[in-house]
Amino acid sequence: MNEDPPTRTTFDFEAYGRRVREGPCFVCAFVAGRPDYQHHSVYEDEHTIAFLTRYPTLLGYCLVAPKAHIESWVHEMAELEFLRFQSVVHKVARALAATVPTERMYSMSLGSRQGNAHLHWHLAPLPPGVPYHQQQFHSLMAENGVLVVDDVAQAALAQRIRDQH
């Protein structure tokens, strides 16, 4: 796939902050099928859902979350449950890396009890050729802009990722 990378746009932190602090849990709302919280799913099983983020800083940026509302993997998941969850994170990362050019797969758990409290893992594929000063945290920070992606392109990307499972 030799497409030009999407352009970036400024991220509206104020609107985002209101949505995550005043709205429902975004993962629970997505799992419940609320139309205003829909995402493009890339993986789903009995316990876990993975989907493309609405505000990607890298093409293919996914979130992987347990379907149950869990806020702490340290305190609320038994070791075997956590290992099962991480095996899905690994599976989704491999499918993602097989779909988009990836020099390094970033993986982390973000969120807080103040906003986006539902446990979710971020998978962000760094494409080859990104200058070093624009890698790592720089490439993940919405302060540096988010990619302009349309719904049709995101749906097609999600399908290509699903096809890798």
C-alpha cells in the first residue's frame, strides 16, 4: 500500500476533555452499541474488543479493551485474565503490523480515573522513515496534530486488519 500519509489537523482538547469527563465511559458506550460512540472494530471476542481510535496520530492506531468495565489491570484482573488480555493485544498488534508499514509497534496503557477510566491498551504503529525527533512520545501526542481520516478509509483499514486474524 503506497498511499501518501494523511494530513494532520489541530486536536480540540477542550471538546475532547468535556466528552471524556462528562460523557459516559466511551468503551462501555461502544460495546453497548451507542451510535454516538461507534468505532471501527478490528477484533472482537467474548471478553475483548479492539478498534481504531477516533483521533489517530499514526495510521492504524488502535485501542484494545476488555468488554467489562475494568479500570485497573493491576488490581482488577487476575494474572491469567491479564495474560489472556495481553495475548489479544499481541494478536491485534501482529495483524496491525501486517496491514500497515511498521518500523516499531508502540504499546501502552493510558487513561486515568479522571477521564477514559476504562482500561484500554494503545497500539500505535510507527511507520518506517519517521525522523528520530518525531518518533516515540512525539508521534503519539495529539498536541502535534491528529490525522485527518475519513470514515470510508477507516472502515477499509479496519477490514484489512480484521482480514489478518
